[in-house]
Amino acid sequence: MTADKFAGRVAVVTGGAGGIGRALAEAFLQRGARVVLADVDPQALERTVADLRKDGGEVVGVVTDVTSRRSVEALAEEVRRQFGAVHLVCNNAGVAVFGPLREARHEDWEFAMAVNFWGVVHGIEVFLPWLLEQGQGGHILNTASMAGLVGMEWLGIYSASKFAVVGLSEALYRELKLLGIGVSVLCPMMVDTRINENSVRLRPAALRAPGVEPLVPPAEAMKGGVIPPAEVAQRVVRGIERGDLYILTHPEQREILRRRAERLDRMFDPDRW
Ligand SMILES: NC(=O)c1ccc[n+]([C@@H]2O[C@H](COP(=O)([O-])OP(=O)(O)OC[C@H]3O[C@@H](n4cnc5c(N)ncnc54)[C@H](O)[C@@H]3O)[C@@H](O)[C@H]2O)c1
């Protein structure tokens, strides 16, 4: 197993055409990795691949829809054809769905789960057997969210999809620890990307409730520390290097998570039993 987690290694990043995925790709390239970007948006993917190649990066793009297992299998076939190996799998593609749960449509649940949950499952189903059989170590990074650690108003559906990603990442971390494969789950708060526009634009007709426009979040919900994707990517690089299970990005998370842990802990006080 090589000591350097990036140099000469092959990284696959889903949702790599923009936002956090693109920043991850840039950070991995800087560290000497070869990168495969997978994204459902062909134009954005083409632009990003061209940009990254200008800087001399060894990068290829593969149009992929992570909601389809067959599409993720085709991605793996292309990675094998181009590079013959895989070491770092970033299940990062995701969409945002906003609105109060009492107004949720079935299509909202299906859309969020198809990308945020099944997209991660497909990445694991397809790439984990390869990582294990290859025997060169490796790392799986799943992008969840702070909403995967704390349930938030207006983000109930999104939170459910991201809690699932945190849960499966925790289990996978324990299962793969002794097999030389690291697992991290990235849980950022707000990051400066186009996720809200993309999530409306990319939503397939079959997953739109007829006559209902997807909601965008109210401005006050979006206040607070918004950080650039490059900052998230630096955290990820360090987190992977250290083998951290959780990768957190916003200092304000500390207090919120502490309060949650305390609320749970208080439920064990003798007067609660
Ligand atoms: N931006 C934030 O504030 C924030 C906070 C916490 C977590 N996240 C998570 O970070 C991840 C990346 O989001 P982002 O903020 O960079 O958004 P983004 O929209 O900039 O990037 C997401 C990418 O995923 C792609 N994508 C969407 N559906 C796909 C599909 N079915 N198959 C393949 N690719 C698909 C999009 O085309 C886009 O390029 C997501 O999982 C998101 O939930 C984002």
C-alpha cells in the first residue's frame, strides 16, 4: 500500500462538474492524483474537464447518472479502460430539496433519495468490490451534510437522505477499517455552489409533481457562514490523509452538535426514567 493517498492514485468524483466536486478534483490533481469526473450535466462536465486540463491535470469526464446503477457500472468500465485502477471514490453528487414536510410530494422524496441515497449506494456497490479485489488500499468519501447530523426545518427530506449517508458511512468505516480501505463522510454546512439552481434545473420530469414548482429556500434560512468549495476540499484532503471518519467544515458546527449530544445525554438523567 502506498503511503501517499493521492500521488499517482486514481480518484473518481461524482457530481464533479462543479461546486464541491470540482474543488475536490482540483485538490486531488494538485496532489498528483489522476481524476475521473462523473456528472449528469454534459455541458458543465465538458467545461470543467477542459478547464482542469489547461492546468495540466490528468483528468477525464464521464457522463454519469448516479441514480442509475447501470450508468455507474458504465462509469467503472470507463475508469478501468482509461486508468486500469481506482483508489479514491467520492460519492459526492447530490441535490437539494426544500420545503416543509407537510407540503412534501412523493416526487420530492423520490428525487432526493434517488440522487443523495441511491447515488451513494450505487457508488459503493460498483466500486467497493473492485477496491477490495485490487488490494491496493483506497478510500471512499461520501458527501452528506450537516443536515445529515441534525434534522433541520425545511430540510426534512434532504436530512433523511443525508442521515442515511452518515449511517451507512459509519457502518462502512467500521467494516473496512481492517481491510485497508478508509471511509469518510463529509458534512458541511453552507458552501458557495449552485446547488439550488442545479437541483431545480436537473430534476427529471418524472420526478416533478405536476404543476408544482420546486421551492427554493427563504433568504433568512441561507444566512450564516458560507465558505468556498476550495476550503471544503482542503479539509477533505487532510481528513483523508488522517483517515478521519467525519469531515466537518464549519466551526459553528461544534456548538450545534454539542447541544444535540447534550440533549440526548440528558434523556438518561434519572428523572427521565
Ligand atoms: N452547497 C452546500 O451548501 C452543501 C452543503 C452540504 C452538503 N452539500 C452536498 O455537497 C454535494 C455537492 O453539492 P454542491 O453544493 O457542490 O452542488 P452543485 O450543484 O454545485 O454540484 C453537484 C453536482 O452534482 C451533479 N449531479 C446532480 N445530480 C446528479 C446525478 N443524478 N448524477 C450525477 N451527477 C449529478 C450536478 O450536475 C452538479 O454538477 C451534494 O451531495 C450536496 O448535497 C452541499
